[in-house]
Amino acid sequence: MLSSVNFMGIDFGAVVWTDALSRLHPYVLHVPVGILVVLGLIEVLRLVRRKPPQRDGVLHLMIVMLLCSAPLAATSGWFLGHDGYGASIDWHRRLGIATSVLGIAIAIAYWRKARVYRGLLALGVLTMTATAHLGASETHGDNFLFEPWLAIPEETAPREPDLLPQGVDADEIPSAPEAAPVQPPSKIKSTIVPSPMAPASDAILSALRTALVHVETLDGNASQLTLDFTAAPKQPGQIAALLAPINSIVEELTLFGQKPNQDDLRAVGAVTNLRKLDLRKLDLGAQDGGLLALADLASLTALTELNVTLTPLGAGAVASLASLPNLERVYLFGTQLTQDDVADLRARRPELQIVGASVAPGEPLEVEAEVAFTKDATDEEVEAGTQPLTPENTTCPVTGKPIDPRYTIVFEGRLIGFCCPNCPKTFWQDPAKYQAALDAQ
């Protein structure tokens, strides 16, 4: 039975297969999207040239790929959209199913050379566009597709950089809601549990995006946020100003390559519900000797994953890491921790997965003895052992010609010589055939 199958450490009986199928959606959805776009462009060009629909080997392959990938994308998306998304997810799922059905209809019309092929293809492209728009709005923010066209900033006179982005009034940003008690994270996270926090306002999201902070909503209504500050360096204190209004609803935060000051680091430590934190390659300048003081992060009791690769850690780093109660994984490449520090951390938190650091190897279980070279044979024995072997026959058993000692083989304990390199191969094919010739010598 499937419940008893265990392969490479995976218990297939414990796998939630609908959940596993749903995770394929980001991988397969682009295949039917790209095929529909290409097919549509081909037919537009042929309409302009007043030519009939194109049918050839390449299009045959694309139609087959569309027929296979469209239902898979729709099915995996249907299961993925069951939990943790906004109101528009229902329309996104319905339109995804409609696009899949149209993809099948397009394939049938293509193979039957039906006149409705171009009409179905146009309808499929339109339905796919609406589906993609709603899906992008769910994962990247409302009106993601059209936002660059509808929100063109007006030109303003140059001004000194502020902590908040230009055009955003601090009075428009509401104070952060009171944080809810932090619960230990589940070991198995198959769905996104909606947060009870109030969602971020449009002004807050606009401030973040104007500051070139990548924002993703985890629940569809901006009450669970993922922030990535990597795109552009921030002024000292700007990170703190941007995080302050939303420090209870940020769950994943990336500050790769930033130059935070003490206020910024304290603001990170105040993000109470943070689960994943990326502090790779921070430039701390002269503060604290250029070392990151993890004591500022002691209040991150919900943190499960921390990446401090290439960020030197200051004194007390081991104690600070060990004090984070729900920390499951930490990346320590290039943090200047010694082997003793890593060993201390492993001793304090044996269940913690430490990536990028290792301790000195333990004592070997067994040591192989040194190889000693000796000369037990006498000089006469050595000289006798280096003499060339002499075949017992003088003529080749295959051709009858004089042998060449270079082409000698051992057959049933006998040294047999041959006249050329081809004769041994002939001999091996049927040794009995040449036995009489050998015995006669």
C-alpha cells in the first residue's frame, strides 16, 4: 500500500497530494500562457497578410503542449487557491478553468481545421489575460498589471532625501495596530493561516513601493506582508521609518546589502511576528566595530529562519541565537564565528539546523598503518623474475609462420606464441581447431 512506501526519507503515505499538486502551479502556468500568446501573434500576422491559419510541425507540437499543460495549470491553481487569498481568487480560479477549457477547444478546432479556430484562440487569449491579471493582483498587489500605466508620478523639483518617500505625508500613515500574542509556528505549513492583524493602508503600501521596496501580500488583503529592500540602498533611519507603521504584520523581511544604523536594527527587532529574516552582507560601517549585534533581535520570538551570510557577528552572537525559541534554521557563511562558537551553539540548541559552518572533525574510528616497502627476494630471484617469458611453440598455430614473442598468450597454463596481433583473436574463437598444430611442435 502507498502508506507503507518510504523512498529517500519521504513517507509517501503522509504526503497531502492535493497540496503537493498545488505547488506545481507556479511552474506550469507559464507554459499555456506563452503558447496562447505565440499562437495569437502568429494568427494576427497571417490575418494582416490575408493568409489562412498556419499548420505545420512546430504548431503541432505547441498545440499538444497546450492540450497537456492547460488542464494541469488550472487543476493545480484550483487547489492552491483554496486557502489564504483574497476575494478575487474565486474569479481567478473560474477564469483559469475557462481558459483550460478554451485551450482544449482550441486544440480540437486546430486538428479538425475548423473555421472557429481563430475565434476560439482570440477568446482564449482574452480569458488568459484576465486570469493572469487577477492572479498577479493576488500575489504582487492590487492592480499589479496596470499600476505603472495608471500611476505616473508628476515631475517635482529636486529635494533632499527624506526618511519617508517623496509625496507621502507622515500624517497619512496610521499608527501600527497592537501586536497579537505570538504563537509558536507549526512544523508543517501546508496552508497560510490568515492573520488577525489589520491590513496595511494604501498609503503605507504606496510609501513602500515608492521607496523601491518589493511588497508581496501573503493573505491577499495586506495583513501579512513580505518585504524585500534589496532593490536600492536606503538612507540611515529610513528602514525604521518604513517599518514602524507595519511592524506587526510583516512576516518575511530581506535587507540584503543594506547599511542599517542602530535605529534600523532596533526597528527590525520590533517586527514582532517576523518568521523569516535575511540580513546577508550588511554594511555596518564603524558602528560596533562593523559587527552585527544580534541582541537587538532578541524579541523576535516567532523567527524560524535567519540568514546572516557574509555579515560579521559581534560578541554574544551564540547566546542571542540560542535564545530565539522558535529558530529552526540559521545560515552562518562568512560570519567570523569560530569553530568553538559553532560547537557551543550546537550544544545549546542541538535541534537547530546550522548551514554554512562546521566544527573540527572528531577522532577517527580507525587509523590505517603506514605502508612499509621491503625487499624479501634475493638479487638472483629478482633477476630471474624479470626474464621475458618464452612461448613453448616456434611456429604460429594459425598460419604456420615463425612466431613473434610480442604476441604471446596464456592458454590453459601454456604460453603460446603467434606471428601477428590478429592470430590470437582467431585462436580464441576456436582453440580446439588449433590444438593438433600445437601438440605437433
